[in-house]
Amino acid sequence: MDHSSSVEVRSVSKRYTDDPKVAPALNNVSVNIAHNEFFTLLGPSGCGKTTLLRSIAGFENVTSGDIHIGGQRVNDLPPYRRRINTVFQSYALFPHMTVAENIAFGLEMQGLERKAIPARVSEMLALVQMEHLARRKPAELSGGQQQRVALARALAPKPAVLLLDEPLSALDLKLRKEMQVELKRVQEEAGITFIFVTHDQEEALTLSDRIAVMSSGNIMQVGTPNEIYERPRHQFVAQFIGDINFLPGQLRRDGEQPLFRPSAMPVDIPCNLPGGLDPNRVQLAFRPERSKLVEPSQPHHLRAVIETVMYVGTATLYRCRLPDASHITLRESNEGGRARDVGEALAVHLSPQACLLMEA
């Protein structure tokens, strides 16, 4: 991946009304996206991710700030002059045209020399592995095949950046997972920047080189999938990506070792204190799969009682009650593990590496 910037968003805000009581759709957003990067905008509905994508595309005029594509400020350029293309949720294929004709259409509109078009169409058909379906019409294709045609049509004019607005959302789960693999393969082979919008956390973790997690018009954190999942910097990010437990309590030290004492019980849990965190305003967070269930007989362990057992194939989820009547969720692999029952008392071992201290 080329780490020079392909897209730069500088202090961009977008307001749909002058009413100061109405929050902006984008609030002073800044982000740099590298050449050939698969970059994902992730967040719940209404967080601003599609507004940001449409602003980069030129379908929305920003209220303030600048957008640069390939080093050029594009605020005043219409979409067709921005060297970008977009794949939408609806594939918008021309029903009366064949697969090959759909791909060729954009090249004709671009003014590409007629004799060069067939070779480019063949190249795109090969890229999305659709050569054998070139003469089919959209109604004769599956949803996944239509998605590939839409992708090939968008890539044919050789845009510098491809924008993808939840393009897999209409597919069923199995086909969606297959298309995730295909989408990543196509992006790597095409060698261009993909900016992908989704609300699906697993999809973002699977596809992305980096992810921007958004909430209420703000970018909360940008990082690799590993950084976003393992080292979230905000409670919102930690909760939005995967499952996580939070324990209120207080921090103290035993020499150099920080210890966290949950409000739920008088037990000290060794942990790591990240820099810049106020030790008087912290809570402990841990992923359900990072816990280890042990017999309730040793110090530094949470005590819990199983209330609900949920079998999920490769693992079992336990919803457990703590002594203060609050709840946590634990995940245990089914490989070689024994079945546990409702009402069973457990001790929960958390290593310092499993614990995240976050602002309360």
C-alpha cells in the first residue's frame, strides 16, 4: 500500500440547517486516506458516514473545510471531474443492456476511443471473473453477479478512487461473505483506493486496511482492524465493535502494578494503565473471549453465577450475575471444554493483557 495521500478531508463540516440547536451531519472531520488503501467508514445509521462519502464524491457541498483528491482541492468540482466513481446499494444496471454493454457504457460516455473499448471491457470481465456471462442481461444474473457487474462498470473508467456505499447490503449472508472475499481481491488487483461505507462491524474488520469509526458526525477513532478491536480509545468504539463488558470501580497501585477494584466485589485485578488516562475516572473493560473460566478458589478473580447459557457452535456464551446483581457476558470455546449449567458458580480470571482501562 502506498502511504501517500489519495484523499484528504480537512476540517470538513456539513450543516443542513442554520438552526444551532440541530447538530451538524459532519462536525469538523479530518482524515487522510492512502493510495491503494481499503478504507472503511463504519458506524450506526445517522452517524455521518454516507454524508462524508457523498461529500467526497461531490454529491454534497460541504459547509466548511476542504476535500483534496490526488493533491487537488475539489470542493468546487462537479462529481464527473473528480476522478472518482461510486457503487451504490442498488446496482442500477441498465436492464436492456448485456453485461458487456453495461460495462462499456461508462467508457463511451467518457469518450474513450471506440476501438479501445472491447479490450477494456474484457479486462474488467476478467477482473470480476464474469467472462462467461458477458452476453447475459441483468435479469438473468444472481444478486452477487449483478454486484460484480456494477463493480466492473465503476472500475472500467480507471478512477483514482472508488466509493462504495454499503454495496453488499442487499445480499444474503452466505453470498455477502463470498463477495467480501471477492471485493478485497478486486481492490488488491485493481490497485486503487476503495472507500467503503458499512454499519456491519464484521465486514469492516474483514475487508479494511484501516477503519474510521463514526458517531454523531464525528470520527471517534481511526486505526487498523486490530487497533480498533484490541485498543479502542472510546467507550463508543469499544461497544460498537464486537461484544465487551464494562466494570465500574477504582484504581490503586501495589508498587508499580496498577490494580483495579470493581465496585461489584472486593477483588484486585492486575491491569495496564495507558498514558493520558485520569486514574480517578476509569472503568475496566474486557472482551467476553478474553476471560478464562476457572474454579472459584483463587485471589484476583471475579466471582459470578451463570444465569443463561447460549450455544453458538464453536463457542458457548454465558450471561453471568456478579455479586452486586450486575451482569457480564463470557465466551468459552467448545473445543475440549465441558458443558456448564445455569446456577453454576464461576471464577473469572482476567490477565493484564485482557483488561482495557478506559475513561469512565
